Amino acid sequence: MTKKILRLFAVAAIAVGLSAPANAQFRNEIRHSVAPCQGSGPAVWMQVTNIEGSGGTMRFQLYPGTSADWLESGRWINRIELPARSGTMMVCMPVPRPGNYAIAIRHDKNGNGRTDITRDGGGMSNNPSINIFNLGKPSIDKTRFTIGREVLPMSIRMRYM
């Protein structure tokens, strides 16, 4: 009788897992830890350069490497927020599994939670050029990277108006 009950619980647990909404993988606000980058991964070890000033908040977001998700509201997988530090910051972004991803960073200089185009800074994986024509939203093809099970080093340069 006990084995039957355990089997029923196992089947129920699997059914609940399979019925979880597809977007359950999104919007994970996580604390920064270097541990995933000291292990075997997958994780991205970011060197973020050209940070203007130590005021405000740095927001690091990992997106799936698809055009449907890239920079869409609420479609990020992991988010880390840290106080800004002028110059260079090292940040470890854990990745859920090998695959294609993109990273966006915003420096909210005054910490108001809104994007102030003339004040705040931004950076993205692969350091794509940003100009008046793409208004800070380069295509996923310019920002996407592939990661396996390793810790991937990446340098991202912040840009400000």
C-alpha cells in the first residue's frame, strides 16, 4: 500500500510540474553571488567597464536568445540589482542551462526606477553599437551569445548619452 501511495505522489508531482505555466522560468530576482562563476557553470562572469559614478543602481538582466523575448517587459530570466560602483564591476550571472542568451545592463543613476535617456547608462552582451536609429535596442542577432556548461568570461562596456 505504501508503494502505491508514493507512486501516486510521484505522478501528481510530475503532473503539477508539467502543468506549470511556460513563463514560470521568467522574472527570477536573484542576489549576486560569485559562487556560480567559481564552479563549473553555466554562468557568465561579466567585467562591466566605463561605469560613470557610484550613485544609483545597476540592473543586470539575462534574456533568452530569441527576438520574441529580447528586451520585452517581464521576459527576462534572471535579474541582479547592485549599487553602482564607478569604473569597473565584476558580476556573475548564473544561466539556467546551456543555450542562447543575451544580457542587458542599465545604470539607473538617480535610482528612481525609470529610464532617463539623457542620464542613465546601458550596456549589452557583445557591445553592439547604439545610435539614434535603433534607440538602444539592437537586434538579438547582435547581442546573442551561446553558452555550454562553462563559465563564460564577458566584457561589457557601459555607454551614456
